[in-house]
Amino acid sequence: MNKYLPAVATAALSLGLLTTVQAEDKVLLKMPIALGSHLPSIGTAAKHIADNLGTITGGTVKVKMYEPNKLVAPFEILDAVSTGKVNAGFSTPGYWAGKMAAAPLFSAVPFGPEAGEYLAWVYHGNGRKLWQDMYDTNGYNVTVVPCGIVPPETSGWFSKPIDSVADLNGLKMRFFGLGGKVMQKLGVSTSLLPGGEIFPALEKGAIDATEFSMPAIDKKLGFHKIVKYNYFPGWHQQATLWELLINKDTYNAMSDGQRAAVEVTCKAAMTVAFADGEAGQFDAMNDNVENNGVHIMRWSNDILNTFETTWEKVAIEESDKDAGFKKVYSDLSKFRDDYKIWKNNAFLPRS
């Protein structure tokens, strides 16, 4: 055998790989984000994408991140990406509830799956396919990549204790997603305000109460300065999914390697978002109690049962009204029914 052949082969392979990399068109993803990058967990995921995708692709895909309202308003991200005003965006599908009834099911479900179960459905059930199908069916020119998941959220900040469901009646409250429909049935007037508008609305009395996110995020937004009763558990958001939206024309023009890099980066963003979320809550809660006069409260079993039975009614109503919602919710419910034998046997009971 010619002793130079291995060296020649190695050089040829290296040249081929170099040629492949050089042949890839460079892509700049202009990515507005729905919530500020300074926020724990959610912001951590967005920053991970912006900081790492360029490195992973050797500079062929770079990300320029835009804080909320700097380029596109949070609730306009989907339309902006679809029409090509921008070619990427980072948000949560729950913000598109007014456009597609099924969208919140890919964000957070009342009494729904925790993070592990949710990801199992997304990656190993029909979740990912149904998520993309929803955008395709409704005419949105986007490719969706699951790109973040956060731990349970608190379920409300109130100015006084809520001792019964009757105490909710008549409140004006910022509330997210499908849980908002539950609260509406219990007499709460709900609105979905962007994060930056909640504190001023509380301060001016435009709303009486709010839910938003995890304690570490809520603390940064200052809710504890106005309302002192923080309720748990987050029955409406046991886990919340986030998405990277890429204009489909942009995505289709990317190479297989570039698309694979986006997938890998987003799966890593899932990990860092969840870990950061889990790590940051206890310090915020302790500080709220010890230094900010916050009362950490738990819903009574009676109130939680009312929330759950009301949600079951909402789910039936939404399924009856919208075929897309029914399709997704039926699939998720079937997956969860199958999952129960594992859930009920594998995990330690919680007090």
C-alpha cells in the first residue's frame, strides 16, 4: 500500500469538509424576544441561543437578539416572522391564543403535564408534529423549534387572602393562557398584559391581582411591593414551553447542518432554562418572606378542586368550539392516560 495514501485521503476529506462549510450560505437570524433577556430561565434560554448558535455553526448562522419592543412587540412576533418582517422570533405559543385556539396547549395546560411528561409528548409523542401542523394549517409561514421549558409558576399575587372561590368574584386580574378561561368562569375579569405593563397596572389599580411567572422573575418585576399574598401551586402552569420561530423560507434555505445546529442549540436551551428556573426560586421566595413582607400561601384543597373541575368544563367547551383544539387536546389526553401508570408508580408522593 502506498504510504502516502492515508495522508492524501485525510487531506481530501478535510478539503471536502472545508468546501462544504464554505459553500453554506451565511444566515443572520434577527430574533425579537417576547420577554427580557435579563429574566431568569426564560431570558436564559433566549441568551443561550444568541450566544451559542454562531459558535456551533462556525459562524454560518448568527443570531441578533432584540429585546421586547425594540424591533417587534411581543404579541406581534408570530405575524412578523411569518410575513418576513423578521426571520426569527422567540416566544411562547400561549400568546397566540387569539389567533389559534389550540396554541395554548403547546404552552401550558391547567393541571397539565409537568416538564418531563410534556417533553415526552413533544419529542416522543405527536406533540412536535401537531405543533408544526397548527401553524401550517392556519397559514403561518414559520417553522417551529421547541426551545425552552420552565418550571411551575406561581398562580397569583393578591392584596388579601383568598379564603374561598367567592373571594375571586369581581377581581380584575392579569392571567395567562387557558387558566384565564377558568378564572373567567369563576367571576374574574382577566386580561393578558405583557410583562412590562403589569406593575404599572397594579400600581394604578387597573388590575387588582396578577399572575405572571416564577418567584425569581416576579420579584424582578416588583409585584411584592404592591401585593403581598403569593399563591401556590401554579395549577395553571406546571410547565411552560417556549419556541423558536423561523421564517419557513429562511429555514428551508439553510443547510442540513445548520438546521441540525438549531435543533441541538434549542435542546440545550431546554436544559439551561429548566435548570436555571429550578435553581433560582428558593432564594427569591426566602427573600420575599424575610425582607419583603410576602405571605406564601397555598390554595385549599376545595379551591384547587374547583379550579380543576372548572378546567375540565373549559376543555370540553373549547373542544366543542374548535376542531384544532379538540385534535390536539385529545392527543395530549391520550398520551397522559398512557403515562399515568409510570407517573403514579415511579415518583415519590408529595406532601
